[in-house]
Amino acid sequence: MRGTDNTRQGMNPGLAPFIGALPLLGVLSALSGCAVGPNFTKPEAAVAKEWHTQGDPRLSTQAAVDTQWWKSFGDPTLDHLVELAYRQNLPLQIAGLRIVEARAQLGILTGQQYPQFQVASGSAAAVGVSENAANVAGIGAFDRHYLDYQLGFDAIWELDFWGKYRRGVESGAASLLASVAEYQSSLVSLTAEVARTYVVVRTYEVLLEQARENVRIQEEGFRIADARFRNGATSELDVTQAATLLESTRATIPQLEGGLEQSHNALSTLLGQPTGAVEALLAGPKQIPMAPATVAVGMPAEILRRRPDVRSAELYAAAQCARIGIAEAELYPSFSIFGTLGLQATNSGASSGNLFSLGSLVYSIGPRIVFPFLNYGRLKNGVRVEDARFQQLLVNYRNTVLRAAQEVADALAGFVNAQKAMAFHQAAVKAAQRSVELAVVQYREGAVDYQRVLDAQRSLLQQQNNLAQSSSSIATNLVALYKALGGGWEVHQGQPIVPEPMQDEMEERTHWGDMVSKPRTQEVNHSSQPGKH
């Protein structure tokens, strides 16, 4: 039939085998639809129905948890420190760079689903054939001197028949989202640590002021005792006792100053600055931040949605679940299509060819099947390894949920009980101050010995310290509570995860495109709806 004659339809007959291989490619591609291995389902984790402190008037489970909880202290200095830490903290930058790494890794895994160009090559060679070899081959008339040109590439495409590469993309996507959750968890921890360290700084400042004030009080007591001794109204024992208490109180000041300096150093590191850089930032009232009257805590089940570390544990389990499928796919035959496509032409005295003409086309194409049945035992154990790792991560997820609930419960108990103790400490300080006043007056009048004054002054210092520590405990427990609830990461959504100067530095070394500056679509969707995949 004329219609079947390729040459008569203007088609190069050399292309017929190449065209004939296309149906095989289509059939194998159509078969590439299943995916071995388990599909991930969100693991179950037990949580309490309500907190033990439910009903306390200081706590509210109805209102939404404050996403900018540090501002509830009403301290502009703390607000400024948190903002600086967001921009300058170095571990947070590392967490952001891990997201960039995960994006690039997902790009690699995605590209493995498509044909891979193994070699692209070109050559031009001058060839001279031995006259004796030509005579032996019976091609004496053949031009022994010619130019040979070649241009082409080799490609191979392993069809994703068992879903190995799709599972790889699934694992990479889950790992990317887990790195995003870890970044958010770093934000939560950073905010809480800045706030906690700031409370410690202010606590040391208050304790120092109290110690110095008590030194002044005790110096006055020492002068009274010394004057009475010089006038013969009392023995030297009163003077030595007054000196003992005074010097012991003075000795606490260098210890407190050392703790304050160490807290400054810790805060400097959190801000990504050398030591000594925060003193100028701490100008303002030297007082411990005051907690708000009411704190929103939500319900226990909400920590599964809010806490980034819980979501990170779940996502890493999802990524590992997909790796089971990758390992299991190695147990089955792999189907590949490989081929070579190129151009070849020879120029000689007898003939010459145009390298870029259809007549210069050379190719080879065909399927390949690899079945590593002799490695079955090793590959099967590889599946078992991945499954054991997956089970570890499932257990780790449940443990993360339990620890999260414990952290909330511990912080709630600490916050509520510190609030209760605060009123008693305030009353104790007021009574101790009055005791010192009365003891000094009575001693000056000779109604009591100096031991009464010593006891009153020692008690005053102790009660003042207790009050300061109680106030500090309220603030630190509130910080721990908000950290346990997973608050604070939301306000940083949409902000760069890598500082712009660092982006420029990386771009000078490597072309990153928008991979450093812009989040992937799945990152945005997952962050806006935490707890969903």
C-alpha cells in the first residue's frame, strides 16, 4: 500500500524503529502508577481534657492564646530585645538555612522523577587509517584520511513503577515542612529565652538594690552600736555582731554583681552580639516585669496544633514513613528506558556530509530491566531498618506530646502558686520592715539588746529577697507557660528566614534564584493551617 511507504510520505526510513519504540514508552509510563509502602496517617496521642488549674480566676481557656505574649508585660525594653533577637540570633539563622537546604534537597528529589541526561558530548577528530590495514580489509580505494564529527547525548529514565521517586518527593516535602516547624520552634524558644534572661537580669538588679539598701540600714545599726559601746552603755559584743552582719551583707553584693554580668553575657549571645553589648539596651526602670491579671491558656488539645515541635515530630515521622516505601521499592524490578541521540558526519576527499542534516542522525533506544534478586536479604533488612526508624519516630511523637502537656501543667502550677505566695511575701516584708524600726528604737533606748536588732535586720533582708524571688518566679513561670503553649512564632510569618546581607553573600557564591528569599507554596499553606498535611 502506498500509504504505508514511509519514504513516499516524506519520512526518513531510519526513523521508523525510533518511532516504533514510542508505544513501549507509553505502555511503561501508564503502568507507572502504584506506590509500595505504607501511607502515613497522623498518630494518636493521649492528652488531658482540661488542666488541673481549670477554674482559677487568673487563667482563661476561652480566649485565644496571645501570639505576642511578651508584650503583655508592658515593658518596651523587653519588646525591643525580642525584635533584635529575631534579626540577629545566630542559631535562628542556622534554622532558617536548614529550610533553604531542605528546599534544595526537595528540588533534587523532584528532579529524579524525570529523564536524566547522563552525558552530553561533542567531538571533532582527524582520522588516518593505515594503508596496510586498508589493504588487508580489502578497502584500498577507501580514503584513509578524513574528518569525523560527532554531537549527541545519552539519557536514561527509570520509570517510577513502584513509586520510589514519588515516595522520595513525599519524604522530602515532609522533611521541608518539618524544617519549617523546627524554625518556628526555634522562634518560640528564642523569644522565651530572651524574656527569661531579661527577667533574670532585672531580678539581679532588684536584689542588688535591696542588698545595698540593707547595707545602709546595717551601717546605721553599726554606728549606733559603736556609739553605745564608746559611751560605755554596752559591751563590744554588740559592735562585733553588727560588724559581722554588715560584712556578710556586703559580701553578697559581688556575688550578685557576678550573676548580673553573666546574665548580660547570656543576653548578648542571644542577640548575636559580643559581650558587653547589651548594657545600653537595658536603660530604664530596674524592676521585675509584672504579669498581666489574666492569662489565656486554651485547652490541652490545642497544644497539638500550636506547638511547632509537636508538628515537627509528626512531620519527621511522615518523612520516615515514605522512606519505607523507597526501601521496599528496591525489592522489585526497576524499569528504565535508555537511549542515545546524536549527529555524526564524516568529511573526506571522496565524500562529505553535513553534520546538522537529518541524514547524520544516529540513535539507539530500548528498555532495561534490573531485578536485584540476589541482594534480596540485604534489601529486605533495609526495609526493616527504615520501619524500625519510623516506629521510633512514632513513639517520639507521643513522647513529645506528653512532654508538651507536662511543660504546660508545670508552668501553670508554678505560675498560680507563685501568685498565691506573692501576697504572703508582701505582708512578710511589711512586717519585717516594722520590726527593724521598732528594734532599732528600742535598742537605742536600751530596752533590748543588739541581738534583737540583728534578728530583725537579717529577717528583713531575707523577706525582701523572698519577695523579689517570688515576683521573678511569677514572671519566669509565665514565660515558661507561653513557651509550653507554643506561642510567638506566628508573628514572624512572612518575614525573611535568612537576613538580606546573608542572602547577598550566598548569591555571590551560588545562583539561588528565589529559593533563599521566597517560601514554597506548601510552606505557606502548612503554616497557615498547622496540624494539616
